[in-house]
Amino acid sequence: MNRIVRLNRESPMWKGIRDFMRNRAGPDDSLIEFEDGLLLIVDAEQLTNNLRSKLRQSIGAQDAIVYLADVGETSRGFVPVDSAETKDLASVQPHTPLPDIPANSKMVDWLRANREILLLDDSGEVTEYLHDELRPFVSRGMELVLPLISMERLIGLVFLCLGQATLSKTQLTSLQLLSKQAGLAFENALLFKERLRQNERMYRAEQLATMGQFAAGIAHELRNPLTAIRSTIQFLASEFADGSEQQRLSQITLEEVDRVNGIVGNLLSLAQPAESQPVPLDLAREVEKCIAFVEARARSQNVELQVVCEERLPTLVIDPAELRQVLLNIVANGLQAMPTGGVLRIGVHRSPSGVRGPESGSAHRGQGDGILIEIADQGPGIPPELRDRVFEPFFTTKAGGTGLGLAICRSIVRRYDGEIWIEDAEGGGTSVKVALRAA
């Protein structure tokens, strides 16, 4: 006769079976469950918080710093993820800001080549070789670096403070599994972010296409009457006495007519640019020509122009008129930001990593050297939340501005597969950077 045995859940036998099943499952079940949860998250900050929590549970880690390949503002290589936990910890234990890790740093090269955990002890040859780059993390108590690999690519680094002497074999296996899962999850988040960026660029392209139709329609309708108005005012002004109020008002009206005509021209330039005629250029010489145009205005505003051009720059193939338009637009903005004086710095340097602007992602968009142009002022600066919007047509932070200057600059730069973006200038102010690929 069959018997059904009912076990009391608090009985020693039931506890023994339960402990046996838990030990049999080991860490893999929880890691699989963690992987399923990770792949549903597309926010890097939330992923970082979840990863920290799992590292505490699985290996008892006390702290973790996560770096990801930068697809944001400046493509600086690898940048720290500023998660909520990091902010809370910084308020309690203030440290110097975490440094960015260049994509071509020795530490990144080693992790990319070896794809294994790097222990930050002081006795090994590797840590001695990487001593300077590891110092900021060792000073924070970090004990190892975990590479995040996905699709045969290094997409991130995790610095860990263990708070214990050594890792057991089981913990080491858990850590290796966790790194693979986290790599896939963060790759998913980066791809999602890139998709959002692509959608934004498609939206902008549609905006420009619509604007092209609009501009073509109004150009003819506006320019003909504007020409007639200007000719009439010029004729009437010749009848007024020199220095009279009527002549002064006529001059103001002419200036406003020219301003409206310029807006129409800029709108057409943005939406339906003329055919480019790129030629090989000596960039340093072109910068000198542009500076000559603004020297008088800079002196009148008590602005010092500091120009630094690296020697033996690679050749740039671009339409000279378009390059001049970009440079003069940015320089004019810098001068407008310093009406009472200051320093405007113009730097031109070789960029060995090629084009690495905010839209470039962590991977190179091309091979060979690039050129980086930086124009920095000492004005009030631009808030971070507005730095991308200033490139939108008709968006401006200046009284009386049209909001077309930087939009035209971006259109020209991207026509040559380059990037333009804004950062804080050293010492305050705004730094506009233009990355272009050399010939």
C-alpha cells in the first residue's frame, strides 16, 4: 500500500532537503535570474545600481565603480556612470572627481588584450606598469578591475573594493559569469542609447527637409519685395539732409531690411546648401585669415586673441568658404559672450584617434588622423541642458539672435563627416570643439 508522507516544514528532514536543493542549485540559478532582469533594463544608471547590489550579494563587495564606453558628450574613451549610489556616497565621503579613462590608455589596452580580472596589488609587474593610471582607484580602496566584454569588444570596466583577503573559487566563477552578463546588459543599454540618438538625428533631418521646402517657398516671395523696399528707402534717404532725424531713421530701416534678407539667406543655406567645392587646405593659414577678419572687433572689446596651431598638421580637404563660415560664426559667438573683455583661445591640434565627437560613439568612425579645433571664451557659459539645443534651428540664448548660426555650422561640419559640440571651458566659459577627419 502506497503511503503519502507529509513533512513538517520546520522538521529537521525538511530543512535538510531544502538545504540540499539550495546547495545543488549553487550560484547559477540566481545569476540566471539576475541576467533575465538585467536585459530588461536600458538605463545605465539603474544597471549600475543593480550590478552593485548583486556584487554585494554574490561576493560581498563593499563598493564598485562602473566605467562605460562613452557615447555621450565628448567620446572621451571610458567615463564613470554617475549613479544614485555614487552621488549618495560622494556626499558622505567626498573624493576628487573620478578621471576619464582614454580609449588608448595602457590599462584599457591591457584589459582589451587579456580580457581577464586585473588585481590592483603593488607587487605585480602589470600593476607596476600601470601604476600611474591605477593610482586614483587604489587611493579609493579599489582592489581589482573587472572588464566588461560584449561582442568581442571592451565596453566597460568595473573597479571593485572587496573588503576581504581573497576570493574563493566559487566567488571567482560567479564574478566571471556576472561580468559576461553585465557586459551584455550594458551593451544592450548602449545600443538603445545609440538608437535614440539615431532617431533624434532622423528627426532633425526631417526638420531640415521641411525647412528646405519652406525656405524655397518664401525666398522668392520675400526677396523681391525686400529689394524694392531697400531701393525705395535708399532713394528717399538721398533727399534728406545729412545728419537729420529722417536720414538716421532711413539708415536704421536699411539695416533691418538687410538683417531680414540675411535671415532668408541663412535659412536657405541651412536647408538647401550650395554645392561644396572642397580642396586641400593649410588649416593654420586659414585660421590666420579668419583671425584677421575679427582682430579689429576684438581690440574694440578689449578681447585678447590667443591662437595656438600645432605644427605639421595633416591636410584637410574642405570648401574654404564653408570652413571660414564655421570658424567666423563660432569666433563671433565667443566675442559676443565677452562684451567687456577677456581672452578668446583658438587651438588647432592633431587628433590621433580620428573623429571622436559626441555622435561618434566609442568606436572610430574612420581610420587615420583627425583635426580638433577648439575655440574657448571666458563668457558666462552655456548650461549643460542647453548645449545640444543651441544647434537646433531658431533656438538661441542671445537677445536678437536668429538661432541659425550654430545650426549652419553643424550642417557644414557633418557634411564632411565631422562633429561639433560644446563643453565647459577651462577656468569658466564655453568651449566649442570641431572634430574633422584629415585627408
